[in-house]
Amino acid sequence: MSDSLIIAGRTFRSRLIVGTGKYKSFQETARALEASGAEMVTVEFTPDNGVLTPTMKLKRRVIEERYKKQIDELYAQAEATAVP
């Protein structure tokens, strides 16, 4: 992959933020994130910081606990703007 995404002066080359690889480039991903109102967490997920297993699998419970505030805020925003 030759493209990269720069956020707050940091360069990201991983497509973990893309998930399933739905978007072909970081520019497409950035446009989709902006349109969706999603929040991008700009931290590295590594085994060293406890977010990934040694085999690079996400530790979902750790992520849910560590980012509970942001997750709750996103759900609150979604509920506040939902059309009945």
C-alpha cells in the first residue's frame, strides 16, 4: 500500500481503520468518516499497550473498557439525532 494518512502530525500506513477494506484509499476512508460523523481514535493498537494479543487479534473487552467514554458519547449523539 503506497498511500498514508496523516493525523495530528502522525503518519498512519495501516488500514486497520478501514476494517474490511471497503475503501481503496485513506482519502476515501477520510471522506466516509467525515460524512458518517464517526470518530477516529488515533492511537496505535499493539500487543505492548494491551489492545492486541500477541497474534494481533483485537482485545475487544479492553477496547470497550478503555474507550467507554467515547463509545457512550457516540451512542448518545446517535440517539439524539435519530429520526423517530
